[in-house]
Amino acid sequence: MAAPAHARDTRSGIPRWPQRYTVVALFFLGTALCYIDRISISVAIIPLARQFGYNSAAQGLVLSAVFWGYLWTQLVGGWMADRFGGHRVLAAGVAIWSLATFVTPFAAAATFSALLAARVLLGLGEGVNFPSIHSLTARWTLPSERARVLSVNYSGMYVGTVVALSASPLIIKSLGWPALFYISGALGAAWVVVWMYLAADRPETSSRIGAAELELIVSLRSAAPRAVRVPWAAIAREKAVWAIVVAHFCSNFGFNILLLWLPTYLHHTFGVPLERVGGYSIIPWIATFFTISFSGWLADALIARGVGVGTVRKSMQSVAFAIGAISLLAVPAAGSPAMAVALLAVAASANGISSAAFGVNHLDVAPTYAGILMGISNTIATIPGIIGVAATGLIVQATGSFSAVFFLIAAVYGLGMFFYLRWASGEQMI
């Protein structure tokens, strides 16, 4: 979000750094921690598998277990955030997933089932993250900032991923793999304390917001302060909602497989050693950080210049899926880790453009129920994390190669593009 060019806008009385920026900055950091805690296992699984004798199928279960929990708290988290406020809901989620992260080494040392249970608990906590943030965004930010704000938040996914992939090999080498989980669990606990002190459910309940900023937000806000009654039937019938759901499902299908299997793919296919796998693995996510940040600014700029919201959302989503699919089809022909990573960087960064398409479309279609809609779409979009991530292990074990996995993701992207173009809308429908 752009700050004014001077310290204080004398016409509005709004400071250079208004309170809503603090809220956005904090949930960006929360999302970064969410992905640090989720992604560390993708590097730690290599020494874990060696220590405990996990085969590819067992590794797939460990990597996918987070989604077994993640599935169940999306909708209830979105409903609670829209109905009661996202402040405490998000804090509770971070506290739960931080605890699960911290106890992971103890669980792994106990039994395989205990390790899976810890990862499920992690998913239960993380499930409320995005629905709560969508709800908070609908109530705290201006309509003209929506794509930028959510792009900032989504970029936290890639910041967290880059930090996890770059720091994990170093921490494992110097302190051992359990230290990954102790450190990130403690960081989450610190975040909860800061969030509870500085943030609030909505501007009206914040003691830190100025009168001018409060008046500006409330006067332009399209979301009601609270979702008192949810029109479930209208939501279920609306094609624009299902456009978001299908696009979210297809986008996550590729994202989660690449996110969690990339280090193992490089190690398995090209023999990249553990100490170098993190360096290779962060490249697609660094690229995605830049495209996701740029896409939000571009979307808001196009809409400000009079391009229809629906046209912007459909165009950007089509570009995301088309470029992603074409790049993935070429990956099996890569003859070196550098070539493979370059193609995967194109695929991953293209998918990041989705943040300014279906990723913000919940707030276009139903701003009052943005948390609930995000809960619905992210619940269904969790299924590929469960099935796709685990199935990848089975496919690799059966074929000895990742080629079929990349072809499958490309096909899923094509399906997502077709349905989003048919059903998506940029208008408020509910």
C-alpha cells in the first residue's frame, strides 16, 4: 500500500502510517510464520526419513497430514471471524499451530502416529488464518486497496517459504532438525502477544485508530460490521462463488505439490545434496514473491483506470493458469537442476498472479461474508493438499519419476481456467 508523500495529510488528518497498515503488516507476518511452520518439514523430512526409515509413501503422509487438520477449521474459522471478529480467532489459530510446531520433535521421537497427529494439529490451527484475514480485510481496508492488501498478505506465504527453505538446511546442519520446530514455535508465541496488543476486530473497536481514518474506512466500506445472518442458500447457488472454489482448488493442487515436494524432487531426480537443496528450492518462491506483489498493484491500477473488475479477475487468472501449465509440461524434459528450477519458477510465479484474481474475488462477490467464502473455497482447496500431496508419493514410488505429476498439474490448471472464465464475476452478488 502506498503511503502519502508527506508525514501527515492535513486535509484528512490521517498519518503517513495509519492503523490499518499495522493490522495488514501483522497479518502478513502471521502468514509468513504460517508457512515457515508448514514448509520446514519439507526439508526436515529428508533427515527424518533417514533417521526413522520412512519410504516415499510414508513421507507423503507426513507432508500431507497438515491438510487433514487444515480442512476442518476453514469454514468455522471464517464464520466465527465474520460473526464475532477476526482478532481473537486469528490469535487462537496462531497459538494452536505454534504449539503443534514446538512439540513436533517430541511426537516424531514417540511414534509415527504421534508425528501425524502433531501435523494434523498444526493444520487445525492454520485453517483459520486466511478466512480470518479475509474477514479483517473486508472490515479494515478500503475497496481501492483490496488487491494490494491481499497480495501483501499472500506474499507472506512466499517470504515464509523462502525463509524456511533457506534457513532450514543451515539450522539442521548446525543445531539438528528438531531446532527448526523449537525456533518457529517460539516465534509464533511472540507474534500472538504483539497481535493481541496492537490489533482489533474492526476499526470501531480499536483504541489506536484516529477519528479521520475511522470515518474514511466506515464511509467507504461495503461489508457490514458483522455477519448476523448468513445466506447459505444464496451462497450455494451462486456460480461466481463456485468459480472461486474451482479456481482455488486447481491453483492449490499445483501449489501444494510443488511447495512440499520440490526439495525431494531435486534430491531424487538430480541428486542435489541436502545442503544445496534449500538454495535451489527457494528460487521459485522468490520469483513468486515479486509476481504476487506486482499483480496486486496492477489489478488495482487497472480497475482505477476503468477496466471492469470481472475483466481484470478473469484475465489475470487465465494468464496464471496458462503460463503455469505450459511451463510444467516442459519440466520433465529438463536435463539439469538449474533448468528444472527455472521452469518451475515460471510455473510457480505465474500461479502467484492468482492472488489478484480468485484470491481477492471473495471480497468482490460477497464482502460481508468474505471470511465465510474464503472458508468455503479454502476448505475445498485443501483436498488437493491431502490427496495430491499424498498421491505424489505413490506416483513417484510406482513410476520412479515425477513426470506424470507435472502433466497432471498442467491438466488441472486447464480445467480451472475453463470454469473460471465461464462463471466468475467482479460484481457484488450476495
